[in-house]
Amino acid sequence: SETADADYEPPNDNDVMKLSAMTPEDVKRWETLGLSAVAAGQVAGCVLAGGQGSRMGLGVHESKGMVNIGLPSAKPIFQLFTERLTRLKTLSGKPPARLPFLVMTSPLNHSSVKQFFKDHDFFGYPEEDVVFFPQGTLPALSLDGNLILESKSKVSVSPDGNGGLYYALEKQGVLSKLEAWGVKYLHVFSVDNAILKPADPWFVGYCIEKNAQVGNKVVWKSSWDEKVGVIATKNGKCSVVEYSDLYNPAAGIDNPMVRAVGEDGKLLFGAGNICNHFYSVGFLRDAISRMNSRYHLAYKKIASADEKGETVKPKSNNGVKLEAFIFDAFEMAERSVVFECKREEEFTPIKNPFGADQDSPDTARNAISDMCKRWIETAGGHVVGKDLFEVSPL
């Protein structure tokens, strides 16, 4: 990550749309803009599904998108996203427009993810509009910088991080396909946020209105010490600052700005990054051509071959995995914006296994159920009992 003494500043107020500043007229205008872009076939969604769900007990060939989080319908996360996109196409007009759905996998789970969609008839989505493409891999290195062998004849490799998106879009020909289809805007999001609104017309419409090259949907931090990266500016350009670069007592870092609040009482460094991004396709084409190979180090326990060539798992960190971060390209944007959303309606990350009391499939399921209850009540319905509720988008 960046050095701790970098000159970070909060995002410019003109580039931040806070919930408190949104009017019903604004929302209607953005929704109309977003739906018009969908109707014109100018929007695509992209889910980052290449990560390994090892903490959830998933096998290396599985994706979190395959997980049934326990909703009454038993729908897996991939189906939740796909059906929301189907509904969005219907809302945009008739006949429904083409709305490409990109699925970035890893070399480890690529085949199984494709098969999962086939086994479920693509959840009713047009097969020709679902594009699977694998992110790249990078070799793992020992602490002294040498390659790690996984076995006698195989170098240990791992996915190249969510920033591998940029290289994969280019290398796999996906960006060219989007351009040929007339797609102008791409919404990129993480697979582990089951409540997410793919290709959200409010967000897309706001970014189009602001003529943004990059847009970041955020939740405001609940407290100054919530351990989440935040959107900031550095040398006038959009950046993401990791929590540890603002506050890390063990490393002697305690930036007073981490606690600073604005006139509205909200944290200045409060725009929490939730891996929910908008891009203009033109920006992606330009940025990919200018990106350098810039990798971040992640110290990990990496299985390696012993002197006999047998694979052994270490008890402590023995090596480094190289990762590209998706936000490394943000600073190339001349026009970037921040769009705040409601945490309880748009952010329920799944990091932990079933049964965990936070960031688990259980907490995501309950958040979706609570949201559906609110919808029912807003529509004049009456909710009875404590059962789980689910409203299908179809």
C-alpha cells in the first residue's frame, strides 16, 4: 500500500453525493438516466467471483456465488444477482434490452462456475449475454524473493487480486466485446455481497450525469476505528486509503484526520470502500493501456514442496502472494465521484462461515429478509411473525 505519510485528503464535496443531500427529484432523475442507458444496451454488470472462500469451507474449485445463504427460495448468490438483472431489463422497457453479465473467475474455479450456470440453465438469463473470463495468476515468492515450488515440477501460483480485472478484460478480449456491443458503462461488484443491486440505475444514472470515469458506491463508516479502507484524494486524484495507513499504533501511525468530522458531524475520512464501482468503458480502455505492473504484498502460509518433493503446509507465514488492487487504476481518472448508499440495504459482506455472528451467510440472509419486510410494509402489507421473508425480483 501507499506510504503512511502520503498527503491524503477527503474527497472534494462536489464529488460526493451523501444520502442526506439526495432529494426525491434527484433519485427519479438518476433512475430515469440509468434505465435509459440500460434500455439502450449501454450498461453491463461484472461480478468478481475469482476469490477463494477458504474461510467458508469451500473447495478451491468453488465460488461464493454458488452458496445458498438460507433464504426461503434457497437461491444461490449467482441466481440472486442474475434475477435482479433480469428484472432491471424489464423495468427499462420493452422489448428488454441486452444487459451483458460478466463473471470474472479464477483459473481454479473457472470450469466449475461455468458448469454451475449451465446446470441451472443460466437462471433464465440469455446464455449469449453471460461472459465468463478468468483472472490471471502470479507466482508465490519465498520471504527471500525466490519462487516457491508447490511440488517437484510445479511453481506455486495464486490469483492476481481483484485488480487482475483490468488485465483480464483486455487479455480475454472482453473489453473489445463490450465495445462491439455498444456498452459504455460497466458496474463492477464483489460476489460476497448478496444484497447488492447489480447495475443499480440510481448509481449508474448519477455517474452518467456527473460524466464520471470512475464512480465508487460507499457506506459511511459507523465509527472512526471501523477497519475499512476509505475513498480519499491524493494529489487531487481519487485514491483508496487502507485503514492501517491512517491508524496503526504498532507502526507509529496515528493520523489525527482519521477522527476528524465535518460540519454535518460525519467523518471526513468516512467513505468506506465496499468494492462497488462504476467505470466508463472509454476510461477502462485508456487506463489499461497505461497501467504499470504494480503489485501489493500479502504475507501468507503457502504450501510448498519439501526436500523430497512432498507438498507440506507451513504453520506460519512463509511467503508472499502478489496482488493487484482494483483501486490502483482510480488515480488515472480525471473525473471520479462518490455515491453513498444505505448499509442495511446494500452491504452485507460474507467473509465468515455459517454460524458466525457477523459477516456470515446468516447475517446476509437476515439483512435481505429485513429489507423485504420493509418493502412489504411500505407497500401497505402487514408482517406477522418472525419467519424469514423474501420478495422475488421476477
